[in-house]
Amino acid sequence: MNDLTKVNPTDLVDPQAQRAVDFLQHIGLPCDNIIAAQSERNIIGQNLPSYIESLPHEIKKDARYLSKFVVGAGFGLFDYSLNAIWNEVVLDLRKKAIAYGIDIFFDSAVGGKARDFYKTEEDLASLKDAVLLDTCRKLELISDTTYKKLKHILEMRNDIGISHPTNYTINAFELLGWLQTCIQDVLNDQPTEAALQVQVFIQNLKTYTSPIDLATQRTIESKIRELASHHLASILRTTFGIFVSPGTDPQVRKNISVIAPTIWSNCSDDPKYKIGIILEGYNTNLHKDKYQLGEQFLQVVDGNSYRTPNERAIMVDTLLDQLLEKHSGWDNFHHEAPVADLISSYIHEQNDILQNNADKLVKVILMCRIGRDVNYCDGISPRGKVYYEQILSLLGDKYTPNAMAALTHYEIQRKLDDASCRRKAKEALEIVKQSVVNSRLIECLDFLVNHIEKTGKCVFDSRFKRLSSNYIAWQ
């Protein structure tokens, strides 16, 4: 140890590099743009040590790709060094992902059916570098500025690194600049406080098996409302994943159901629709337990309207059959409401009404709102009435023609033989009219409102047929 001497920075520059170039030339191989010029290597030797010394010992001791960078740069293989430093960045970003929480990270990085194939730390290697980088930015494991710098380095690495054919010559200052970015902005960088708070929250949620009291719930909800939308998207995806996992403790699932509505209501639409796509995937791939739990989650957050169009069409059609059965059965005033509630959970606004089951939806809802010719509760399910009127109020110009045409259906015509049902049909039409803007449609509705109490056959009146000919295909 006493024989050690101080290393001169210029010793980093290999004096034998030129001999390697001469040898390449001697054996007939290309020798230009293989090794950087002596002047460029001198710049590396003069500046590289101070950059490396800025790293803490605990980072340097395992940075093997950084060692390869130094060797490559000293020998003049700048494209090799660029590859090496990028590999060190990738390893560090993976460490950040693991520290943040591998499940949360994969929830943000991988969507759809592919998510099931990403579970362990080893699976990080299957992510493309660009996806790794994008996800780290989204989760605030790196800043937006660092992300832009690293995106540029990745593009350079892909375009001029040793792994790709190119004639571009990297100069020493470019290489040192990229190195400085990687050292100062990545290896020395830590995730933001908000990112760490999200990490701690989700980690604690997965293992917290005591009931959440009201005071804690309110505190959590207030913090949730302060989070950025991309953090809420991460929390939503992860809490959904925890909720549908068959191995989740029932109390953890209960705790999620307490705070999930706040997460959902403060989240943007895109991650909500992605949850709907994931749920359909569970059904398609016969993951019965996950699918049933996913349905429970959407019930908790009132998110059925975010299911895929195919699923919504099937579910609403099935529920309409059930509602019609309850309406025609015994004690319909009591049994209609739960089914009506489920239908309403799929329809929050007009865009939630799907064209392929609009006719059936409008007809069944009208039948239930018109009700029966009895005195008890005016013949309408008291609790169901709220849902019927809510849906009718959403029809607007687009679906009002469906309502007018539904009045010609024999089942509704049979109801309109009774005076009380005609009065309630008039009330239903007045509710529909509230959301209509089109003047001609308003004129059509006014005609029906003015005549339907006298006769349910007014819908077949030649005057009404002329008024509505642009909206109903009369035979």
C-alpha cells in the first residue's frame, strides 16, 4: 500500500490507442471514426475525474457501467461510453421503480392484458427504455427537465451509440455533458415528496387491516383532493388492483371501498375507462373472481358508465329484461327499484345511452313511469320513479323520437286505455320536453301533451304523423 502513487488525470488517456488504430489500418480494417482524436481524449482526461468525484461512495461502489464508461472514454471509444452510461441510468431508474413500489410502477407502465405478465423486479428488464423513462416521469421519480434531457440522450444513444450503425463522431464535450446529466440529475436525484407520499399511502393501504375511522377517512380524502391528476391515476389503478386481488384481506377491501369514491370522483376520465377495459378483459379471459370483485368496485364508485360499450350494452339489455319482469310481477313497487338503480348506474348523461339498446331502454322506462292503473302509490314504484324520471330527462333531441315512437307500442297502448295511465304518460312527456331544444320536436311533444289525456291513440293522429314524419318512419 505504501507504493501507491497519486494518479494523474491525464493517465486516463490510453497512450496506446493510436497503436490500435495503426493495427486496424495494417490488417485492412476501417480505422477512421473508431477511436476519438488525441485532443478529444485529453479533454476527457482533464475533466472526467471531477465529475466522478461528485458521486457519493455508496453509488460509485456498484456503478460498474460507469467504470466501463471511464475505460471506454479513456481509450477513445466514445460511442461505447455513451452506451455504458445509459445502461447505468437504466439500472438506476429500475432501482427507483423498485423503491417506489413495483406493483404501482407496473400499474402505470403496462396496460390491458399485458399487465398480468409483469409482477417481479426481474420483469423490469422486459420494459423498453422509453417506457421506463416515460413512467418514471409520470410518477415524478424524475423531474420534467431531467426527463427531457434523458429523452435526448436516449435518442442519441439509439442514433449514434455503438449498438447502431452510424458515421457520426461524438465529441468530448457532448459526452461529458451527457455524463453530467446522468450523474447530477439521475444518480444523485431522489423522487419528489409527492411521489413518496403516494408510495407510502399505497404501501400502508395494502397492509392496513384495521377499520378506517371517520377522522382518518376525512384526512385521507382531503389529501387525495390535493394530489395531481397523474398521481390519482396511479392510486386508482393500484387500489383497483388490490381490490380485485383474491388474496386481499377483506378489511383492506373494505377500507378501499371507503376512500375509493373520493379517488374516483377526483380522477380524470382516461384511467376510469381503462379500468372498464381491464374489467372486460377479466371477463373475456374467464377470471371469474377478479371480474366479480371488479364489478363490486365499480358499484362502490358508481363507475358502471365507464365500462366498455360492449359490456354496457349487454348489461343494460339484461337489466331491462329484469325490470320488465319485475314490473309485470308481484309486488313490483318494491322489486323494481333495485333494478332501476342498477340501470341508472350505467346512465349518468345522454352519451351513456347506447344507440343499439335505446329503443328498448326508452320503452321499458316509459312503461314503468306510466305504471299501472291502481290507486296505491299512483301505480308507480315510489323509489323507482326517481330513476325513471332521471333517465327520461336525459333523452334530449337525440332520443326523444324514440320516446314518441314507443307510445305506439302495443304494451304501452294497452296501458293508455286507462285514464290514470294517460295522465301519467302526459307527465312523462313533460319531463322529456324539458331537455329538448329542437323546435319541431317541441311542437310534436306539445301535440301529445295536449291530446294524450283524452286518448292514447293521439299518437296515430294524421296531424301528429305529419309533424313527426322527419323522426318516425310511419308505414
